[in-house]
Amino acid sequence: MNDEPNSRNHHKEELEADMSLPPESPELPELAALTARLTSDGARWQSRLPDPAHVAEHIRDIAQESPRAASEEAPVMAVDLTSRPEGDRRAPRPDHRHRAPAGPGGRFLGLIAAVVVVALLATLFLRLANPGRATGPGTLPTPTQTQPAPTPTTPPATATSTPTTYPVLVYFSKHPDSLNDPTAVFPVQRVAPTSAVATFAIQQLVAGPTVEERSAGLFSELNSIFIAPSECDAGSNPTQGGPDFTLTLNKKGSTTEQGTATLQFCRPTSSPGIGADARIKAEIDKTLTQFSTITKVVILTRSGHCFGDESGLDLCLK
Amino acid sequence: MHVSEGTKSFAAIVPLYASAMLRVAAALIGPAEAEDAVQEASMRAWQAWSTLRDMNAVRPWLLQITVNVCRHWRRGLKGQQQAHMQSLPEEVPDLWAVLEADPGTSDHTGALDLRAAINALPGDLRSVVVLRYYAGLDATEIGGALSVPAGTVRSRLHRALLQLHERLAPPPSSFPQTTLHDTEGRS
């Protein structure tokens, strides 16, 4: 179906106009036959492509089926799906997953929680033993500036509260909610063994949800987009590889901007698709903006371009 | 209302360029995946629609998005292949802008030879050839889509044509006709 008849005519005219263009500078006469042959084969090739009217129909559906696209609301950062007004944002659900139910299941969950606590304590111990390094092999971000200090807005401490740990929230996507709304993210608690809480929180995002959390539907595609090792400096311990990302506070790219954090990936990435990009951006954005010193987040690829911005215009830096 | 205006303008304008986007995607990643890539590019365009200030720039903007999506598309495929072929990273073929043999023209030896010769070109030359002759873009549009100056596109196209001409030229016979004519002319 094509309820916009002019579009089809336009395609035809456009194609004819393109094909009637003279070859690009065939200065040598012997190339004229070659360009004619290329033009002829190109026309044959194009005649076998899918019906553009069918594709046009799908494009129209995109706008009509997604009337609440973030771009409608955001004047500049339109590609950033998380830029919707606060009132339009889905409120994070309270995290009930860690509330131990009564009965044997509750005891089992309690056991898992105890294991997690032990693991966190072990991480803390390793970190104190190696103060020059971040934690976790292969996922070790090196903050380029001072991390935001934990604020009273951070969630209540869990049983592992000590003077040197800081509770943080990490926001993951969740089946099926985030498949329908990529900006829907759900918090889980982690305990940062360092005051570099923002870096720790993103490290936890890269590491992904725990087995228990995955069984509850939580997921993140952040780790799956990396297609090559880190290209950042590995620091004092090169055998562990460089970090996955760097996090710089009060910078929009290379420009100073108070309240804006720039996260740049150290590893080349490959986008699995628009939905995954949007979910990753929502996870990072929500995880970082929980800290009062971060009000806006810019995410850059390894090459310094705006993550998820296929227009090539780097709108997140504008 | 702003939302409905944006929706209406997108639904009215972008489909006009579906054909061009489809041709570009088909030339770069093949007809089989072109429709999906255009769908993806359209989604990205929709998300950034309100940032587009100059409606005269819609076509180059959409084509650039399409090219970038196709680039990611191929890079992702290549990345997946590399993940499964760790011992052969050097042998992974460059899948960008490789023309498929068209089953409908399998008896057309000339077309197959031509496409084989195009596929044998270096990637930067191959991409301008397929975008020019198989996607139907002009040098300025190709330059915009690939983020290179139009002059560079023309230069690459010229080099590509010379290389294609050389590859497709018939092998010299042992008694070229021109030589006989030359001999006759001088005697």
C-alpha cells in the first residue's frame, strides 16, 4: 500500500535523474565504454532491489508507532533517549528483589546474599592490598579526575557498611519492560570499596547483573558491544590490560562543563542495534546521574564520537 | 502540537528517500539485509529528527546515517567472525561494499566479470564505485555520505575506473591486429 503517491513518483524521478547523470569524469575515451557498462549493470542491480514503497511504509510506521520518541522533547540532545523530562520518565521501581521471602527460599537467598557480601569484602581486601589499581581484570576504568563523593542521596547502607565502603545503585535493563521502553532501567545495590563510586558503578554495569539478578530478568548489553581489547593505558600493571572506559567529571568531551561527566570507551565497540544503544545509554545515564555532582552524561566511543549517534554530527557534544 | 508536527513531517518526508537509502544499503551490505539496515537507519533518524534544522539537508543527512549504519552492520558481522575465527584474523574478507553475484544474471558472464573486478578493488575505491553506479549517488553525495571531499571522490572514482579497465581488458594475443596494421602502414 502506498497512500502517498507522490513518493513513488519521486523515487522514479530521482532514480532517472541519478542514472541520467554523466559519468564522473571519464576523461579517457576508453573509459566511456566501461562507465556505460557500469551504469547498465547498476540499473540491472537496482531493478532487483526490494520495493521501496514497502520500505517507505515501514518508515512511516516508525513515526506513527513511536509518538513518544525522546527527540520530540529534547531540543539539542535529541539522540539521547534519557533526556525526557523528569515527569515523563518512568520512575525507578523500588528494588524488592533483595527482600528475603519467608521459608526455605528465603534462607537460600540469604545464603546467596552472604556469598555476595564475602565476595565484596574480598574485593575490598584486594583493593586495599593494591591501592594503585582499580578492581576487576579487564574491566578496570581509570578515572581521569576525582570521582564524585558519595552524597546523602545515596541509598541506605546494607549490612556491609563500614567507614570505607559506599553503597551505590547500578541500573540495569529488564525483560520485558526495557524491550518495550529502552529508557526503563531498574536499580540494584552494590557496595563500592572506594570513594571512586561512579567508576565502580559503571564497572559493575559492565560486569552485568548477578546470576540471581539475571534470573529476575535484569540484563545489560554493555559488555557485549566491545569487539576488541582496551586501547587505553594499562597503568602500573600492564598484564591486566587497560580499562574498559575512562570517566571524566565536569567535562563535555574536551570542553569544561560543570556537572557533565564524559564517559569514553577504551575498547572499540560495535552497535547491536538502536534498541541496545538506547538501553545502554539509559543504564549509564541513570547510574551516573544518581550522584549529585553529575547532572548530565556524555558517552563517547573509542574514536571520540557520540555513542549511538549514527548521524555523524556528534550531537552530544554540541 | 509539536509532537504531532514532528511525527507528521517525518512520516511525510523521510519515506521520500526510502529508495535512495535502500539503494545505498543494498550497494554496501547487499540486498538481503538492505531493508533491515534502512529500517535501523530510519529509527535513528527518527530519534534525531528534532535536531535537524535544515530541511534541505534531509537527503544527505539520511544517506550519511544509512552509510554509518551499514558500516556498523558490516563491522559487527566482521567482529563476530573474528570472535569465532581468532586464528585467522588476517584472512577475514573485507565485506564492505562487496557486490553479490546476482542469481538473475548468472548467465550474464560480463556482469559477473564486472562485479568480480569491482570486488577486487581496494575498499576505498570499491565503495565509491558501488555508491556511484549501484546506488546512483553523485560525487557530492558520496562525499557527504563518506565524509570525504567531493574532489577526493572524483579522484578515487577515476583511479577505480582505470584499475577496472586494466582488469577487464582482454589479454593481448600473440599477433595483435594493431601490430599488423602498423606494419602494413609502414611498408
